[in-house]
Amino acid sequence: MGLFRQIPEVDPRSAAEKLTNGAVALDVREHDEWGAGRIAGALHIPMGELVLRQAELPRDRSIVAVCRSGNRSAVVTEALVRGGYEAENLAGGMQAWKAAGLPMEPPGGYVA
């Protein structure tokens, strides 16, 4: 096995379908980014708080990790998969979600 593993990723439209079918969006951005615009119903745990708040993560549902561009959430996804969670990274992050025209909360939200 090489040093680098393939991190499971999902495109925005497929992620939206997964969320509709019970997956959980885990938004790991900072508080100001979260306040600007987010996926409705997402669980907000900033990356720096994840270890302390790990008990909040569901073990019985798949997780779609989300950040602004997909970089931080890729790191989180890799850690979650290693920890036995079923997790995928939102490819392109909230920037790709917004570019795909998918809904954000609050209405008119933006990607900070």
C-alpha cells in the first residue's frame, strides 16, 4: 500500500441526493464561514473542535464532509474513514455546491 490513499469523494449533485436519503453533511468550516451560508441541516463542527466533539458524529449514517473548497474536509474525511466512519468528501466544497446551484441556508447565502 502506498503512502497516500484515495480519499472518497462525492460531487455536489450526488451529495445532495445522499443527504436527501439520510446522509449527514458535516461542515468543518469556521463560525464566520458557517454564518455566511451552509447546507440546510448540516452538522457544524469546526475542524479544530472535531476531536473534542467526536461523540456528536453519527455512526449509523454516512457522512459528507464539507468545507469551503474541499481541502480541509478531505483531511477530515481521511481521518473519519480511518476511524471506521462511512464518510466522503464534498469535491470542491461549498464553492462547488453553490456553483451547482444547490440550495443554501440562509436563502441568498454566500461562500465566505
